Amino acid sequence: MKLTLDALRVMDAIDATGSFAGAGDVLFRVPSAITYSVRKLEDDLGVTVFDRSGRKARLTPAGRELLERGRRLLAEAEELEDRVRRMATGWETELRIAVDDVLGTERLMPLLTEFYASDCGTSRIRLLTEVYGGPTDALTEGRADLAIGVTGELPQQPPLRSVTLGWVRFVFCLSGDHPLASVPEPITDDQLRAHRAIVVSDTSRTLPGRSSGFLPEQDVLYVPSLAAKLEAQRRGLGVGFLPACLARQDLDTGRLVTREVGIQREPALFKLVWRADREGRALDWFVRKLKHYEPITDLLDPVPAAGPSGTGTGE
């Protein structure tokens, strides 16, 4: 067979990063090895799979068709590998954990230290940072087995299980030097519309993209992460809602200020969600620990007997 799973993995990495060098970083290979894999694949199949004429490597129509179908093969091969290993040992070969950007993967490092010290049988842990519907999308598309910080309604398929973690509140923030900082409150929609909003892009690949916290006809700067959003608002590049738990330090020092605006952001209910069809010893270990994991739960407001009804993600 001329087509190999390794070649598909290389194509997937190039498409995800936009460059051969980026794929090399993801796959821990030198760029020349990535280039060789692609050239060999193209020679074997007799087709060009990447257009290299621009600054970013782009799939040709034939390459796109190959990769879309190839991703299914990769997912099935990984699932088969995991299933065989679970049957033999109970430990998954790989566990993929998606984390909402509000929570941040860095908060999992103490837990990972504990996990590896337990002499586990799982050889690969993959952490993903997701925004808005990204954690749900990662679960439904098989990119993640476990997601921390899922918001909104859960899909019926695949079979999912969930535990409520807590609420995230949002505050409308801007730099103390921003023109809106001196405008009497509440700031009207017309006043707000005249200034740029900073919005984090949804990382969903297949689910409809979500966004919030800005008005029609308002200029928008889309950024890839909450860290970038926070820095942009610190610099006065725009305004927007931030999770109260992440904005607290800047608000305490006066680097950011809060303002009352007409648009509202309801608190978001964050959930721990995992795939019921992927359960193994590693997934069970993380679920048990994360239900009461203080580095995450301390960021969240506890769930009251009757809480707010909002389910927006808030990035």
C-alpha cells in the first residue's frame, strides 16, 4: 500500500500548523524529514497534495479530500490501538484532555506530576486548549476523551458523562486610559459601538462557531487566547468581557477598570465531561481527581441550589 498512517499524520500536522516547519515541531522531526514524507507521498500517488506557492502551505483539492478521509482512518487506527491496550491492561495508550482557555492547561501540571508518579500504564497524554464550543467539539470529533470546562447543552452522540464544576462570572473591562473609562455609566450601545471589541476566536472545527460580547457593526479584533485578549485590553486596543477570576489582579492594581454596559453576560456553568465509550484506567483516574481539584475549583463560583440560567462560554 502506498498510503501510510504516518504520511497522513504528517499531512494533518502541516494542515493544522500551516507550515512544514510547524509540523516538524509538533511531530518532533526536522523540516527535511517532513518535506521528504510529503514528496514521497506525492510521488507514490502521482498527485500534488500541498500548494507551496504562498507563505502558508495549503492543501490542494486532492490533498483536502485525502486528508478528510485520512483523518477517519487515523481516528479508527488510534481507537483500535487503545481498545487492544485497554483489553490487555486497562490502561489507555493515549489520553487526550481538552481544557477551556479560562482554566488553562498550566493548572493541570501538579495533577500530571501526581499521575506520572503513580507508575501508570498510559504512555501519552495530550493536552488541548479550546475556546467556546471547542471542548465539546473536541469530544464529539474524537480529538479528546475528557474535557474540562464544557459549557452549554451536550450533544446526544457520542455518549457522554458529566459532572458540574462551578460558575464563571464575567466583568466588562477596559484600560484605565481608554476613552470609555471617563464616560458616565451606564455606557450606551451607541457609545460602545464606536470602540473596538476584543474577542477570542472559537476553536470548534465542526460545530457552528460561537462568539459574544460585542455589538453589530462594532469593530472586532479576534485573538487566539484569553492571554492575548487580556493583554490587548490592558494596552487599550479594545474592550470586552473577561472572566472575573482572571481579571481580578489587574482590577486590584488599577491596570483595568470595570464599567457598566447595556449588554449583559450571564455566568457560564463549567462542566467536566468525558466520553463513556472511551473509559479506561487513566480516564477514570483523572475524572476522580478533577471532580474536586482545587487549582480549578478555586477559580469557580460554587453551584448554588438555584443558580443563573446562562450557558455562554465567556471567552
